[in-house]
Amino acid sequence: MLPITYRTAVLPAWVDYNGHLRDAYYLLICSFATDGLMDLIGLDEAGRVRSGHTLYTLECHLNYLAEVKLGVELQVRTQLLGHDHKRLHIHHLIERCDDGQVVAESEQMLMNIDTASGRSAPFHERVAGRVTALAGAQQELSRSAYVLSLIHISEPTRRY
């Protein structure tokens, strides 16, 4: 079972003129789920202070699968699809808490960043160990059909 990395109710400010969750807020929910993943791997507030590292999102694909209305309780489950010494390839699955209906999915590439230099850096040993453990725990899980394999762990063209 994938870990729940974020849980929230749809707030009034997040709803559009059609009475639906605005498209941008699906991504905000995923962003908060990434924070939850960071907590799991040791890049919580204390870990960021201790290591001087954080995660940046390099790439994101978002699939909207169902409408969501005001007040609906949502949760995000996060799967680690792949990783190397400084990158995480992840998948966020947003689902309704009441019936488990999947409302959106997002595939993302995250990069570990040394905040002092503003450049990519290998994960610290403690974080790398947690990433490896998470990958091991999830290695037998199937991938969603919405994981398009368009994101690859390779050297990015950005100058991080």
C-alpha cells in the first residue's frame, strides 16, 4: 500500500465558478504531498536545516480524472517510481477519502538541491538510506497507466 502523504478537504477559495476544484489546486495538493514525501525521507524542516538541502520540482505531468466539489475530503498516495543519487521520479495519486475514487494523478521529477549553492547535489547519507528503503518497499508495486514514461532519470538540461 502506498503511503498517504497529504490529506485535505476542498476549501472554498479553491472552487471555481462551476463549483469544481480549480485546475491549479490539484497541483497545489500535489505540492503539499511532495512536502509529505520530504518528511518521509528525512527532508522535513529539521532535515533541511541540518543538511542544507531541499527538493525542487523539475518536471510535472498532471492528469485530471474526475471533478471534485467543495468540502470533499481528498488524500494523496505517493509512489517512488525511480531514483538516483540526487533525483526522485514520483507519482502522486489523488483520491477521495470516502470512496477511494481517483480524481487526479501526477508524475513528477524532483531534484535534490544544496540551498547554499543553489545547485543539485547528492542526497545526504541519511536521506539516501530512506530513499533506498522506500524504493525497496515499493519495488513490486505496479505503475499506473497514467505514468507515461516521458520523464527519465538523466542529466537535465537545466543548470542546477
